[in-house]
Amino acid sequence: MKAIALQAFGGPDELRTTDLPDPKTGPDTVLVRVRAAGVNPVDWKVASGGLDAVLYAHFPLVPGWDVAGVVEQAGADVSEFAVGDEVYGYVRRDEAQHGTYAELVPAPVRTLTRKPASLSWTQAAGLPLTGLTALQSLDRLAVTGGETVLVHAASGGVGSQAVQIAVARGARVIGTASERNHDYLRGLGAEPVVYGDGLAERVRALAPDGVDAAFDFIGGGAVEVSQEVLRTPDRVVSVVDMGVVERGGHYLFVRPDAAGLATLGELADAGKLTVHVDRALPLAEAAEAWRLSQSSRTRGKIVLEAS
């Protein structure tokens, strides 16, 4: 099969289109013919060695954890899926090697569910990691209707999903973003505020009694600002800053979850959740996709499309 791979830790310039053997299909695994693969910052962080302290990586390394595609082969103990099923998933294992930037990816059944009918292949590939991160963050703090929540980096991949899920639950959402993304956030149902100095005062102007929960999807002091405006300082989740735990909050590293993916699919098919794809590029242009991702200036998702 063709895949985008690295032979050692590196960045965009080290990505190469490579011929690799077709992956093996384990007893509880399906082999997925990739139609599209989502790009996430964690992809290039793993490839650079940035997660080497916590995640084993083997070479040649095929990056990518998000996929949408068609089941080509099912393992001997797989009853959940059959050949020809359209699926999408967050295909993260405990070690990195057989990623989704490829024609074929081996996916444990715990990482997949059926693709939402309302989403294109490209949109579906952009949803798993960001959607699950948002969903698990909101679940961690048990956000419900009637609460006011603060979402940092609300126009990004994770933030835009968190806004929509919170709104679907009946919460009021205040979202931070650059001014050029404010109309976009209003369209998702959020009340936008700009980043930077004075953020706490701008949030208080909208919510004088404080907010019920806060979600840090950007880092850079967002936890500290959140605790200035939270009614209860421990109701903050960060997916970026592990120091949040020392401040009494919660750190989250998204986990594969088939049931969560099904929930996201139900929201999408009910018209309550959509995926904004900022750029869709051919798989062979993965290096350019990484450069765009590293610029931190995209709105929504970057997705690679298989030929």
C-alpha cells in the first residue's frame, strides 16, 4: 500500500510517500480502506518526538489517528462490522506506527463506529479526535442545560465542537477567538470575546455572576484566566496544560470510545453538529497540511483525502 511515513523523528520535510506492506488484520481489528484522514496537531507532535516520554513510536511511522473509510477485511472475532461498512473513528493505540495517512489502516473495533450519514467523507474524518475531546471534556464536568460555559479557542477544531455540543445540551456558551472568527462563532451559537489582556473583564461583562465551567483548548494561561471568572475554581478542564491538576482542575487526554463516536454521529445526523473543513488536501500533500496546522491560523479542520 501507499502511505505517508517518516523513517525517524522529524517534521513536514521528512514526510515521504512510501510503499509499505498491507497491515495485518488482528482478531478484534478491521482493515479500513481510507477515504479521508483528519489532521491534528498531535500528529506532528508525535512525529517530532514530542510525546516520546509517554508514547512508544516505531519506524517507519505512519502518522494520523482520525479516519473515515470502508471496511475491507474483518478479523476472526469481529461481529460489529462487515466488509463494505462505512465507518469513522479515532484509531489511537498505545504505540504509534500504523496511522491513518495511508491507503489502509488496521483499526481495533473499540476505535470505530458507523459513519454519520449526514457527513461527507471529509467531514467525517475531521470529527473523531476533536469531537471526542470536546464530548469527554464536557462530560468530565457534567455540563448540563442552563449552565454558562467558557470555551477557549472556540473557533478551532476542538473548540467549535465543544461549542456545538454545549449548545445542544442547552448551555450558554462564551467563546474566545480572534475577531475575524466572531461571526463564525455566532453562527455556532456562542457569544464571542477576543483573546488577550483584559479577557477576564470581558467575560465578566457578559456573565457578571461568573461562569459555571471552562475549557482550555489553547494553553498560554487560559486556566488561570478561567479560574478568575469561574464560580467554582475546580470546574476547569485543560487538554493542553497538565499543570491544571495542581491548580485543582482536570487534565484530559482524549480516549478512543465507540459509544462517544456514536453520540457524535447522532448529533450530526440530527443537525446539531457539523464539521467545518478549513482545507482539504490530497494525501500526498501531508507536509503542506502540517505547515498549515502549525500556523495555528486555521478555522475548523484540515483533512487529507485519499485518491
